[in-house]
Amino acid sequence: MVIDEPMDFLQHANFEQIQLHASDTLQRPKFAKFPSEDYDYKPPSELLSYNNKYPLQFINSSAEIITYEQHIQRLKRTRMPCFYGWSRLEVLRIHNCDLNELHWQMFDGLTHLRHLSLEGNNIREIPPFAFSGAFQLKSISLAHNSLERLHYFGLAGLLQLETLNLSDNQLDQLSELSFPPLPKLLMADLQGNPLKHILPATFWVMNATRELYIGSDKEALNLRTWNFYGQFDSLHKLRTLKLGNVTTEALEHGVFMGLHNLECLTLRGTIKSLQFDVFTGLNMLRELDLSHCMIRELSMDALVGVKQLQLLNLSYNNLTNVPPGLLDDQLELKEVQLQGNQLTFLPLQFFNLPRVRVVRLDQNPWQCTCQMSSWVAHLTNVMRGSMKEICVKGNDNTLSCRNVTTYKIDKTLAPRCANYNGRSVYYVLRRQINCGAIKIIQPSYQSPGLPHWRKVQLQGINLRPMNRNQQNISHKKQANSLLFVTGQDKVLSKSQPSSLNIFNNI
């Protein structure tokens, strides 16, 4: 397809699997000034080592004497597509068009452009100030290209950018030289890049970012602290962090330093153990997903300081035990997933979490004993369903609505006994093990007492004088108290089968 004239009326443009060329008569910007003349940002390392004797220089495009190679490059640029004059363009999508080279004049003058997607074009490098002419951009996608390096000049000038997608490229390292200031960036997707290291100060210019996704199956990501600095310590507003293919012997304290507002953390890879205080400082963490990490060992203090946790996913690891006291402080926990491990027993008070709704324990080689009598079927045989909107109505009008999580019973999720031919834990407890009466273990937390006004009210009722009829009733109760005590054995002997029937119904 040959672009021979600007389409100043067009707002959305979509090109896919076609070759884009420009005609010789295509209007191009004249007397355009190279954006570097107005750009003065330098990362801290360049400021410290800056030498005026050897300043950074750019080739002057207006030079009359040029080499043959420069002539060839200029000739190529004249045939590159240029969208100068498409003054109303808001969305531009160019996918799989073999647009393997970019130039800063290509998008110059697109002041209304908000969304730009250049996926699957075999782009290997972002030249300096490539998108500075479209300075109102809110989202850029360069996914599924061949980018090998990222320099902060490439994305310079995008002060309104909110979404950056660089997934599935060939980036292998990030440093403070990778990104320019992006004060409004909310989401950065770097998944699918063979990143090995994230050097200190990489994200110092992304203070507003809420979501960050990193990791690839191509290369292991090394998480570590650098001289008391974490790799994410400047992302104070980050809410969601997902890291793939993390490889470390032990996840150490300080890696997540500075993430005070983090709510959702997902790790994948090979993490042999979690050390104490590894999540200290993550005061707002609600969801922690460590599934498929090959974890063998948990410190009983691994979750110290994390008190807002609602979901803990440790499924499909190599855990052989859960340390006693691991969840003692998790009073807000609603869902625990431990399926797919090598667990054979649990601490006695594991089910005493006050708000828990789901405890996945299936796909473990449980060694069933009477200590499992405190296990609760309506917690282990259940899975979280979809959200449901519940509304309060009055006088045929909707007063308020809220979304509520639903839960579904699924008996196939029941934990099974390895020492009883894979039968359900609850079947074995009621049919094959004689455990006697069910022992109810009191929870470790204390329920709130009566309010002061209620105590005063009850105290006033107790102090009232009894009339004669009440006194007679009281004497009759005292006279019959001996018969009541002696008859308790008969009552208990009759009531015990009913409690077993209740347990059998579970």
C-alpha cells in the first residue's frame, strides 16, 4: 500500500499484513527540529559521569555533504510511511506489516494520537525520540517484535503515557538507562523478555505505576537486593506485581522493599524456600500467589507483618509440612490453596481462621488419623465461583448494590487418605476410624464481649427484687437440681448418636 497524501479526516486507522510505502510526492514536515534540542533529562549515573569535553552529539540532518551510507539511509527514509498531516488521527494500529525500522518524523505532528500499536513488525531498535511528535499518546504497544535493547531516548517525551506494552521481545537487562521519566505510566508489561537482571534505579522514573509484569520462560530472573536497595523500591504506588521464572535458593528479605501499597503479588519459577520476614513492609497485601514455584520449605515467620491477606495460594509446590503458627496473624484470610503438594498432616488449629471460606487440600498424600476430626468439609469441598450482584430494594426502587463472591460445593475436591486406598478423609473418619466424640478445638482469637450499656442493663435486671411466685419457682429449681444432675448421663448417652449422624451427613 502506497501512502501518497495525508488523510486529515481520519480518526482510526488499521493496517495489517500489508507493505506500507510512501510515494515521492508525499508531504513531509519541513524545517522540523530534532527533538533532542529541547530535551535535558539525564539519569543519575550520566549526571555523575558527565563530561563536557565529550558531549553526546546527534547527526545534523541538514548537512549537505553526506557519505554514501547516509545517502542510502536517507533514501530509505523517503520511502518510509509517514503520517504527517493526519491531524485528526486518534488510534493507529500497524500489525505484521514488516515495519522493521522507525524514524522520528514518521509520527511527527500527530498531536491527537492517543493509542499506537506496532505489534509483530520485527522492530529491533527504537531510535531516539521516535514518538515525541505524538506527545499526547496514552498507550503504546511494541509487543511481539525483536527489540534487543532499550534506551531512555527511545521513549522520551511521552509525559502522558499510561500503558506501555513491550512483551515478547529480546530485552535481557533493565537499568536506569532504560526508561525516561514517565510520570503518568500506570501499567508496564515486560513479559516474554529473557530478562536476567533488574539493576537498581530501573524504575525510579515510574513513580505512578500501578501494574508491572515481568518474566519469561526463556531465561531465569534473578531477584536480589543491591546494597540495601530493592529492585522495586521506588514503585510506591504499585498495586499489582507479577514476576515469572524467578530462580533463587531462598527468597530473601528486602527484595520487595518499598512496595507499601502492593495488593497482589504473583511469583512463578523455582524458589526453594521462603525465609523469615521476606514480605515485611507489604502492609496492604491482599493476594499472595506462590503456586508452581517448587517451594520445599516455609519459615513460620514468612508472613510476619502481612495482616491484610485474603488469599494465599501455595498450590503445586513440594511442601511436606505447614509450620505451626504460619497463619496465626491472618485474621482476614478467606481462601487458602494447598492442593498439589506432599502434605501428610496439618497443625491442629489450622481451621481456626475466623473468616476462611475455602481451604483446598486435595492432591496431597494425607495420612489420616483422628487428629483430622476438626477438619471441615464445607471448607475443603468448595471452590470460589463468580461474582454476584446483590441489591437492596425499597418501595420498588434499588437503594444500593454490591458484588458478592459466590462459592460452590464440589465433592471431587475432598482431600483423600493415602493410607486408606485414596478414600475421602471424611469417609474414613466416620466409617473406618473409631475416634469417639468429635473434639472441638476452640479458636485462638477472642470474640468481642458485650458492650458496656448491655452489661449495665443485665446488671439492673439481676438486682430487681423477686416476687413470691419467682421465689417459689427458684426453690423448685433448687429441689430438682439433684435429679437434673443425675439424669445427665442418660441425656448424653442419647445425644451422642445424633452428633455422629450430623458428622455422617457431612
